[in-house]
Amino acid sequence: MEKSNSPARKIWLRFKRNKPALGGLIFIILLLMMGILGYVLTPDQTPMANSMHLQLSNKKPGRSFQFLVVSTKDSVAQVGLFEKMLYGQESGIKSIPITGYRIAGNRIYVKEYIGDDEESAESSYQIKGSTEEFIRRHIYRQTFLLGTDGYGRDLLSRLILGVRVSLSVGLIAVIISMSIGVSLGALAGYFGGFTDTAISWLMNVIWSLPSLLLVIAISFALGKGFWQIFIAVGLSTWVDVARLVRGQVMAIKEAEFVEAARALGFPTQRILLKHILPNIAGPVLVIASANFASAILLETGLSFLGFGAQPPMPSWGSMIQENYGYIVMDAAYLAILPGMAIMLTVYAFNLMAIGLRDAFDIKAQNITV
């Protein structure tokens, strides 16, 4: 009976009744699993899914090609499953796409693929060992389910790895923004006076700057790179959290249980951490979920402008930047697919934020979702 009446269970039941929010949560969990498994799911398991075949640039989804392994690298060590999942497996072969082959004696004659309407001259390679064994080990077929980009890289693999970039930036940026926002907001709301005036002035200054311009300015100061995105996005999204926490703390610090804690002589740190902040966890979680979506949008915008994840790291924003010119051509999917991934991810986080707001029964709060 006690379990069924616990506040956490009541919040979960209210959240679960919101079907769109539950669907958003399931979608986010699926993205999280894709991000964790990473290279285990990608057809191209090379680091950054950066295996290029320039002859296969901009091929339509579903195209299948035959490949011939022309050389192998004995120095490439096979990594374990966990390391492959995180960093990928360096390719130990060099292969070329072919349109067909024939065997004559101890040599194999192939025609390299150079285009749908072009035919290359035959090239020959020596067969080492039995013919059947050579064919089994050196000829394979690969299907590009979502096609290839302008460099002949597998688009599906890069889309899957792009999940990691967006979710990791969103997570670290939210942790940074929450740490700064909750700390400054709680101090301003609790102490008031000069402390509140100084922190509110800082919040107003940051608030007056457009988020993307602020992120670009911080990126200029820190330089281009992956970890710089975490800091830049985190430093630009803490104001929403601080404003919310400040208002909540100002309202709750006059409550009777807080006055009782002061009367008992509890230190300020304990009152804030044990009595005030736990009672505003609901609004803070809502704004954190909304900020997660904002962080993803900022990261993709930075990558589109060239300040975010640097090539060859696959980022949805950089994928749009590389391929937006194909929107008016017959390969619009190269930019539409990463754009759809961004849209669905941000939409899922916004749905979850709305579901959390309803689950915590937050009414008339200054919360943007």
C-alpha cells in the first residue's frame, strides 16, 4: 500500500497516462541504446564511419555493390567488443567496387565500377591459394540501405553515430547549465539583497544575447573542437535554469518548514540542499528536459556553421551542411534524413518536458517547453 501511494509512483502514473510524452521517452531510450551500442549497429564499423569509395558518391538508398579485396593490412589488430563499440574497428582491407569478374588460370579479371553509364578496362590480380577460398575471402557484396554521401560513405552508419554527438553534447551541456543555474539561482533567491541584484544583472546581460551568437563567441574564444561544444552550449543555456530556480526559491523560502529549519539553527547549506531544492525538483527536471532539446539544436547549428564537431566526425548538423546543395537535385535525402533526425529528437524531448510538467502538476510556472 505504501508503495502504491509513494509520490514517485504517482508521478510516473501521471506521466504514463500522457501517451505522446511516453512515446517521446521510448524514442529517447531507443536513441540512447543506439548511441551506446554505436559501431556494433553500423554497417561501416571503421572509426567515424569514414570508409570512402569516391566512385560510389551519392548513390540512392538500397543500392548494392560487389567489392574485391585488393590488399590486406596484417598490422591491424582486432579489438574487443567493448572497444569496438566505443571506437570502431580500423579496416584491415583495401577494396574496390567492381561490376563483375572472371577467373582465368590463377588470375582474376575484374572491371572496376566507375559509374552507372561508364565501363572500365579489365584489371587482373593473382589468385593465391584455391579459387573457391580466394572468392570467399576477397569478394563480398554490400548494400547501402540509406545510400551514400558525396564521399561514398555509408549514410546509415554516419546517422547512427551522429546520435552519439547530439546526445553527449545535450547531456554534458545540461549538466553544466544545471550546475551553474541551480547554484546561482538558489543563492539569488535565498539571500536576496545585493547578491540577488548582482546575479540578476548577470542573468539579464546573458539573457539579452541571442543564444547562437553567444555560443559562437564562446567557440571563437575556446577554439573549434568537440569538448569546446560542451562548454559553449552549457554556458549559454544556464540562464533559464537560474531564473526558474530563483523564483521558486523566493516563493518557498517563506514556507513554514523553512522557517522551522532556521529556528532550529540549521546552516544555510543544509536548508538549501535538504529542504528547498528537493521541493523544486519537478520544475527543474522540466526545464532540464527542455534545455536538452535546445542544446541539441545549438550543437547542430554550430556544426552546420563549421564551429562544432569537425570532420570526419559525423554530426547531423555537419551532414546537412555538406549536403544541403542536393536539396534542389535528385539527392535531397542526403540533407533531409539528418534534418528529420534532428526534428524527431528535439520533438521527443519537448514531448517529454510537457509530460513531466503535467506529471509534477506544475501550474502557472514560468517554464518554457
